[in-house]
Amino acid sequence: MYIIFFASGGTGLVYQVVWIRQLLVIFGSTTHSTVAVLASFMAGLALGSYLIGKFSDRAKNLLLVYGVLEFLIGIFSFSTLFMFPAIRDIYKSTHSLFSNSLQLVLAYKFILASLAILPATVAMGGTLPTLITFFAKRDKKLVSATSRLYAINTLGAVVGTILTAYFLIEILGLKLSLILSVSINILISIVIVTLSKSRFFVPVYRKETPPKLVDKIDFTNKDRLVLVAFGASGLISLCYEVLWTRLLTPSTGTFIYAFAGVLSVYLLGIAIGSYLFEFLFEKSKSPVFIFGLFEAGIGLSAIASILVNSNFINIPTLIKVFLTIIPGTLLMGMTFPVVIKYFSKKKKIGETVGISYAGNTIGSIFGSVAAAYLVIPIFGTIKGIVILGIFNFVLALILTLSDNIISRSLQKISVVSLAILIVFSYWLIKLDPLTLQSAKIKQRIQVIRERGNYEEMFLEDEVATVLGYSQIGGTDKALLIDGVQTTSPGPDTTLLAHLPISIHPNPQKMLVIAFGMGGTYRSALIHPNLSVDAVDLVPSVPKMFHLFHADAETVLTNPRGRIFIDDGRNYARTTKEKYDIIVVDPPPPVNAAGTTVLYSREFYHDSKRILNDGGLFVAWFYTGASVDDFTHLFRSFIDEFPNVLAINSVITSGFYLIGSEKPIPFDQKIIAVKLTDPIVYADNNKTLLDGTIKINIPLITIESICERILGDREVITKFVDGAEAVSDDRPITEYFLLRTFRNNSTLMRPEYIEKFNDDIHAAFQCGASTKEDDI
């Protein structure tokens, strides 16, 4: 039974990972989408725990109930393969009705997600109280059953997270990973239903008289206090999960494996803590005080996690992750068994467990909302963790004062200690924010402050932590998102605007997806007859614009320009606007978590819908990835665009892929005229002339562009021969671990394409005269 419940916990995390991924593609990778999907998932768990927990007290054959639940999990999870496409169509046609209100958008996404996943998650939520009731009635050890089963199920979730992120999605893709989990649930169901009919597994408590339907648990005021405290504990714990992930990202990086690793460590701590409770605290006579002790320990561990991530202590990243997360989550894992121990004398085991678990899960729902929309935007990551620690201490104080079992002297010592911790935490809040900042960001800020001639800006929003800085009167500028430098000023970003504008015969409207430093957006607005829209996922990024451009105020107030905060993929699918040019510059690295939504075949398909006839789509690809990655990335592009032109970047840091449904009008003479316009020429070559770019490269002219043409669709087709396209179901470039061992992991360089290029320059008329009297 333990092995079966372990496997069930693993499938639950597979579903969660796959569903979040699939629904974020539908709703957009925004914070309110993530919150809505997580809230829907946890709401089902809470509802199932409460309803099925009550039912389990009256069930005669709990193994049969559990077997049926596993079957329902499999069937309802399988149904999401058909529900999600319907939800996608509904959302696409109706989302504009709610787009003006964050609250309505959040509620609408929650409702749509619930339509698909709520039935399965309700069944999931019922499995824990059902099995706890089964073992508790059979063995007469409620606390032991809770401690072990919660630990085993959570340990299964750890393994499910690792298997899904590190292996399953790369090997099978999203849909087949889900189908595999469905098969496991169905198999579990068959085994359990078979065992439920065996005389060996006939529960001895069948002869007991089950509680009547009208029987209710009598909760005292102290009982209600414990339930509320457990719900608040769930809220705070979920906030910690979000904030610890944000805190660790500058150290761990933005690959999917880093995020999966952090989640796995978080769940592992909870599993170990739950298991250890049985041996360390099961015989405790004062569970309320012990609960308070756990809360105080969680708060203290959270504050210690800030010190671990600052540069006060220099430790390897892996150890840093464990020291940040494990101490607090060990105690979090003990809170559920201690609450069940407190309620262990209640007659209705299933209902007691169900209500307790439901309350904690409801708290987690509010925690996901609080972390994204209150804690991080208002206080930031560091102060947010300290404030949550204060809440832990206050919770511990309330629980300690409500306990009438411990001695008065112990109670007084505890109260004084907690008061000291609260005062200490308040003092930490008042410190210079830089003092406790995570090491990587802190070091960068300290360096630029020591130089003394920099302007900096540090912001945290619901999506990311953003640092921007600019040398006053100099050329050193940078934009870092979650500790990763995403872009820098240079000719590659200006040419990303000017090149397609010069190729297109008469562009009127342009879309820039991924704002970055705003260089492409600004350069596009130089052209007087062009309207430009820009979309960026991170609200703080456009606020940094003034750091990088002296004419920021003029650009931002230009009536021909608009900036939207949205997921670029979602915007392309749902907008009613049409464009002559679409430019996409995804944040590096290519393999970062979430980036494939802007590299997938489906994204390019959606983008074609909003391109005018003869429109150009331009994708930028940063070179910091393997040759194998680029074969998959380019395959997606050429699968959707019949006409393609590949050009090496000015400073060889990436590639431009230009795609169109119509033949690309690459007219050397016309492009030369547009590029030699004094304003365009100055903008393109500014960073080459002012010393920003330290390497010696030719100025941007039609001749230098022609020299960098790598190939057309025929050449790229030869390069990607046999490669599978990046798709929503197969986000190949994000999940690359196994490929690195068997395929070409050499970093991409232009020559890997050029070897398939026979005489591409002649095909695009390059080398012809561009003198003004010949034009």
C-alpha cells in the first residue's frame, strides 16, 4: 500500500507540471495565469479532502473507495487532453470581455482551468483522508498513519517532479507523460479494487457502527484556533516557496532543472519532516505548544535563509539551496501530523483529517495570491521573507498563549523569546535593503556604487527581480532579470528594427515582442510613418528605459508607440491588431525555462494570423546554445514560413531569421537607400563609433549585411535535416539534459550553416553596385 501511495503522489506532480505548462500556453505565461491555475489545482484538493474525508467515515470498504478515486483521477486527467483545446478556443474568443480588470481576468482563468482539472483534483484530494482513515481504523494509530502516509505521498511527489522535469517531458513530451501517469493511476485502481475483495484485506472495522450522517464534530474555540492557525501556516509556507525560488534564482540560474530542483528540495524537506514527527513528537502531551514551536522554527529558518544567500557566507550553490529550504520545510512537514495529533480524540477520523488538510490547502491558495500581488510587489523578496517570519512568530505566540498544558514558566520563557525574535526581525526590516540582498545582485550593485558614476534602478514585481544600471556619460549599461543579464546596447538591437523596415516595401505598423532595454522599440519609432507596439512580460522592464536612452521621455510619449505588459505568446494569439512587421527578441539563454513559448511552431503559426499580406516576421536567436538546439529552433521556423532568410548578427552574437508567407523582397538598392538615411545610419552605427562595442567590426551598410547573409530556406532546410521542431507539446530546447549526452553539444557558430551555402549572395543580388547614380 505504501508503494502504491508513493506512486500516486508521483503521478499527482506529473499532472501538476503538465497542466500548468499546458494552461499557461493557453492563458499566457503571466503571474495571474500561474496563480489561477495553481488556485484551481489546490481548490480541487481542498474540496476533495473535505467532501471525501466526510464520506470516508461512513464507508464500509475504504480500499474500494480509494481504488475508485484512483480510477477517477486517471479518467478525469485523461479528459483534460480534450478539454484544454476547447478551453483554448473559449478563452481566445472571450478573453477581451474581462481584460480591463485584473480581478475578473484572474477569476475567469480560474473558472476555465477548474472546468478541466477540478474533477481530477477533487479525487486527488480525497485519497489522503481515505487512506489515513483506513490505516488509522485498522491499526488504531491515527498520528502514525498521518505521519507516514503524508511523508510517502510527498516523497512520491519529489520523485514525480524529478522524473517529469529531468526525463519524461524530454523523452515523451507533455501529452504522453500525462497518458503514462493516467495508465499508472488506472493500474493502481485495478490492483486496489482487487485487493479490496480479498479476505486478507477485509478491514476489521467493518463490524463497527459507522457515524450517522447527521453527526457533526463539535469544535471548540481552541479547535477553531488550531484550524485557522494551520490555514495561516499553509498561506505562509506557500509564500516561502515562491520567495525562496525568487531568492535562489540568481544563484541557480533560469533553466527548468533549477526550478524543478528547488521544488524537489522543498517537497523533500516536507516529506522528511512528516516522517520524523512520528519518532520525535508522537508522544508529546502538548501538541498546540509543539505546533507553535514549529512555527517559531519556520520563521527563524526563513530569516536564516536570507543570511545564507547573502555574501556573509560563501558556500556552493547546491549547499546553499539545501540550507535555504530544508530547515524550514522539515518543520512545515511536521505541522500536519501535529494538528492531527491534536484532533486525534475526535470520533470522525476522515472528516477531521479532511477538514484539517482542506484548511491548510485553502491557506496555500491565498498564499499564492499574497506572494505574487502583495508580498513581493510591496516589500520585495528579502523584506517579504522577514515579514513572513514575523507572522510565524506571532502565530507561535498565539498558539503558546492558548496552550493550557505546559507550565507557566515555560510559557513565559517562550513568550519572551518570541517577543525578542519579533523585535529582531523588525530591526532587520529597517536595515539598508542592500545589506541582506542576495550575493550576486548585492555584489553587482556594490561594484557600480563604488565606481560612483552610475545610475541604478532595482525593482521587484510579481514576475521578476530587475536590476538596471547605466554609466553616467559612459557606455557601460546592463539589464539583469532574476540575476541574468538579458541584453546590452549595440547594433544588433537597432538593426533588428531597421533591417525589416528597410526590406519591407511600405511598413505601417510594427510589433516588438520582448522590450528589453527598448533599443529596437526606440529605433523603430525613428521611422516617421511607422506605428510601433511593444509587449513585455515583466512590468518593471519598461520602467528602466530612461537608464539606457537619453531621449527616453520623448520616445515614451511618442503617440505612435504603445507598450503593453502581457505575455507575447498570449498577445499574438488573442489580439485583433494586424502588423506589417513582427520582431521577437526572447530573453537569453535560449534554453531558459519558459522561452519555448516564443520559439515554438505554434507561436509562429499564431503570429502569421496577425501579419498583413506580405508581412515580415523576424526572430532573434542568441548564439549561446548548442548546434543541436539550433537545428530544432530553426526547424520550427521553416515549418511555418515558406520563405526564409538567415543573417548573421553584426557582432556575431546571434542570428536573424526573417520569414514571410510571400517571397522576401530583399532589394539591395532599396535597402541601401533606407540604411543610408542619416538618422538611420547614425542610429545603427552609434555604438560602433562611441566605444560601446570594443571589437573592430565594419559599420552597418548594405555591403556588410550582404556579407552576413547565411542562407535561404533551402540552406536552412539542409542545416536542420532530420531535426524535430520545437512545439508546445515538445519544448525540446528547455528539456535538453539527455540530448547533451548523445547529440552535438558544440556551441553554435555561423560556419555550421555556411557550409550548406553554395552561392547565396548571388541569389539575393548581393555584390551589385549601390552607388547613388546606379539606384
